[in-house]
Amino acid sequence: MTAIRPFRIDVPQQQLDDLADRLRRALWPDELPGVGDSYGVPKGRVQALAEYWLDSFDWRALEARLNAYPQFTTEIDGEEIYFLHVRSEREDATPVILTHGWPGSVLEFLDIIGPLTAPASADDPAFHVVIPGLPGVGFGGPTHSTGWDMHRVAKAWLELMTRLGYQRFGAIGNDGGSMASPEIGRLAPDRVVGVHVTQLFSFPSGDPAEFVDLSAEDMAALGHLQWFQDNKMAFNIFCSQQPQTLAYALTDSPVGLLGWNAQLFGESLDPDFVIGNVALYWLTGTAASAVRYYYESAHSTEAPEGPTTTPTAVALFKGDFQTIRRFADRDHKNIVRWNSYDPGLPTGGPNDASGHYAAHQAPKLYVGDIREFFAQLD
């Protein structure tokens, strides 16, 4: 049950042919004229992405890119876990585990594997990299049990690192991974040397005193958060309440899956990245199990007690959700590094959320921040 098995991706051509046929036969909804994206993801955007998926996207090229890395599966807590494990040749390398969120995947981190494992300069720290797919997302297949929230993921990742022989390691995360990674440190502060995240999901508690003397910048961040809550949280609410109802459409229609997932992929992201992530969900049949994380989190009975104490770094990127330091310090008592970056990314409009996939969009800045953080912990 604890065996680690080599894995190689080989999607049957019949499955790719079926996908192409479904894309060709897609039925499109009508759309009111002149409403833009006020009713949801615009039809024109989804049609353009679907056309790219059918005519230009090369799954076999992405498959080959993934197969160039060592990949494995193992069973943890009753579920099949898929992961990449790329060791550095450096003897002084620090093991790290990188965790993605929804609707992302292990693809988020492919651009930074090389810089982390084999830095050009001997003065830069090197890392042994472990990149698992969340249980129920990607090549591990759908989950078969309830209760998979980020606390349970954190426990599974501790077991994974133990099986790989890493007793001391760092935890890195984005999106849902920014929830799981601090929990790994909370569960095993003696094993986790540091936690690096792009967001900390710390929000106002309702105490009016928390708002006293907040900076204009923080107030603007709160305003954007309120706008997101009022206009863009339908996916969270729906998946928190009725993920199975949604699952039929996501599992039966690649265009339906594309439209649903595209709401969290900014317009300025390159289509290969967007389609690559959506295709991974489609071809592994994990669209339904992926959205169950919202339900499990909303119904979780395992609430963390007290703030985290593991050394923590926060790297914020312009256009993404902006963590507010006052609330973060309340929930995490050992934030030792806090940086904001503006990589000058193109934006496609107010709903773009550019910078959310920093490891893909701004890999040099992202890797640099990771290097500096772990170097300061030595």
C-alpha cells in the first residue's frame, strides 16, 4: 500500500478523437447583446478558446513535456496520488513540496522545475522538487472518499514526504496550495523549515478595531475583495453546496468545462496554459472531484487552532488577490518575509486577475523570492 510506482502518461488516441468530436459538435448558448462579461464568461472568449483547443493545441507535446520528468503514483489514505519528483544534483539541495489549487494543476510549476533544481549559479540554493496533483485532480484520478479538504491534503503530503525520505523540507503553494502549505507547517513544525505562499487567506473577523488606521492600500485591497465577493463568488457558493449537480455538465461537455474553469483563468493568460489545464481535467475525468474541495471545505469540522508558527514568506503579485498584513499577522505569527511584485503583466480587463499564476507568468521573480527566503532560513 505504501509502494511508489513509476508513472508515464499515455492518453489513448480514441479519447483524444472523442474530445475533438465533442468540440466540433458543441451546442452554444445564446447571449444578450452588449452585456460583456456581466452575466458570466463571454461566449466569444469560450468560442475562441474552444477553437484553439480543437485546431491548435497539441496535447501530445504537453504529454511529452510531462513525461520528460520523473513521475510516480502512490496510495495515501485510500486515494491514488500522482506526483512529479525531480531531484537536484546538488548535495546541499533543500527538499520542497509545491501545491497547486483549482482550476490549476501541476502544470503551474513546470517552468520553475529547472531553475529550482539546477540553478545557473552555485551561489543560489538548489532544491529537490516534489509536485503532487491534489487528490482528485489529474492523473491520480477521482477521489473515492469524502472529507478531502486542505487539512487532509496537508496530512497526505506529510506522509508523501516521509515515503520519499524527506524528514525536513519546505512547503510552497499557490491558491489552494496557499491554504495547504501553512497547514503542513502547523501539523509538523519540527519538519517544515519554511512555508512560501502567494496568498494568505486571512480576512476581517468582524471586530471594528481591525479596521482602525488601515492604510489606503489595504482599504483598496479590501474594496477589491468585496467586489469579488459580490460579483465573482458564484463558483465558490455553487460548488460549496451542489458540486454533484454541476458535475454532470462538466463531465459530459468539454466546452462546459472550459467555460466553467475559464472564469478563473485571466484573459491575458496564454491559451496553451489555459487549455492545458482544462484538458488535463477533461482527459483524467477529474472535473467533478476537483470541485468537491469547495464542498469539503465548507463542511469541514476540523478547524485549525491558533496561529501557525513556522517561518513564512508571502510573495504578492499585482493583479492577484492581495493579502492584508494585519489579518495575516493575526493568523500566522512568524511571517519573516513579505514582498509585493509588479512584473508588468498584460491585463485583459478588470476581471483578469493577472499575476495569480506567478510561477508560470513571472517565473524569474517567483523563483528569486523562493531562493532568497530559504537562503535566509539557513
